[in-house]
Amino acid sequence: MMTDVSFTSNFDGAEQKYVLFLPESFEPDAAHDVLIALHGSGSDRWQFATQAGDEFQAARDIAAEHNLIYVSPDYRGPSWMGPSAEADMVQIISELKETYLVSRVLLCGSSMGGACSLSFAVLHPELIDGVASTNGLANFLDYENFQEAMQKSYGGTKDEIPLEYKNRSAEYWPEKLTMPIGMAVSGKDTIVPPDSVRRLAKVLEIIGHPDVMLVYRPELGHETSYADARAVLEFILEKSAARPRRPGS
């Protein structure tokens, strides 16, 4: 069942929206995992909810096959996970937990959404049990595209407020990524280059993170195949399920 949900943001009182799918086998008294999918730049909540595309279809299929509560928010796009988007995400997760019996919260996204999924995970690791990022990035300070949107989202340029950009860059905070991480990037991607994600994966390996998957396709551009998108999602599902549940979940 699909529902277009409106809510009033606690951050600024603005009306915000997300699309909610309950699984066919939904049982109100049973615990369900949640998968939140973050859209790319220039799109909105309908990208992961209804649009064609390998990454979007893979997320919908995984949610359906595993009986997940599936959520696709607008998150102030194009936001690059600025303060307002961050606050809305925290509120959405809180309200989902108040409404449903939520076991684990998993996060995925593509392009800008892939970057923002990693960003939100380092900002709020206590809320996220697994992250799958496709064609995302892990360092906003060394990124040169979409600067106007990022400046609007963060409240200034990287020269004016470098700490704001650093604090939202997963590459600088690998120790906060305690949850399973699946990432897929492409070597010929000039829109969101893969270098920062590849560096992050290497650092996570060095510090002994037990549950990291990196899919690197040197021949591809800004795209992820259906098989690779499924692979990183299945990875975080499997690895998060093998971990103890959080207290109270």
C-alpha cells in the first residue's frame, strides 16, 4: 500500500512529504525493518517510489521481497543533507518508530542520495543500522559540482563554513560508520567521482570494520546496474540481521 505522507517539520514549520509503502504482509503487531531511500539531485520523493531506473527498481524489489517498510522522502532536495534535511530525516525516523514496531532502520540512496546516505549515517550513527550508497561521495570539501545547491543547503561556501562541509563528509569520520556499509561506484563517473568513496572503503578496511562491501566498475559512468544495486542492499540486510538488535527495538 502506497501513501503520500505530509508532515510539519519541527525544524521550521514547513510542510514536507515522503512516500510510504507498507509491505503486503504487514502486521501492525509485528516488528518490521525500515528502508529509507534518498533520491538524486533534480528529483524528488517519487524517484525511488515510482520511477524507472535500476537503482530505484532494486530498492523497491528488495523492500517488497523482505517485507520492509519502505520510505522515500523529499528531504529538501536538492539538499545535500543540510541542516533542514537532517532534521527532517531525524523526525521521520522518530515518527515511524512512534507509529510502527520498527526493528532496524536501513538507508540507501543514489548519486546525491548516495552521498547523503553516508552523510546522515555519520551525523546520526545511533539511528542507522545499515547504509547502501550507489554513485555517491564521501567528501564534500573536495567536491566541485553542484556548488550552488550545496551553498544554499549548508548556508555558505566551503571557504566560508568549511566545518559544515567537513562534518557532513563521511571520509573524515570513518569511526562513526559502525553499521554495515555497501557502496557501488564507477570509474568514469565525472558527475560524482568515485575517489572519496574508494578512499573511505580503504580506511574502513584498515581500521578493521567487519562489514564493508565496495563494488567498483572502472568501465562505467554515472550509473549502477540492477545487479550491483541489489548486491549492496542485500549485503547490508544480511549483515545487519546478523547483529544484535538495538535496546528497545
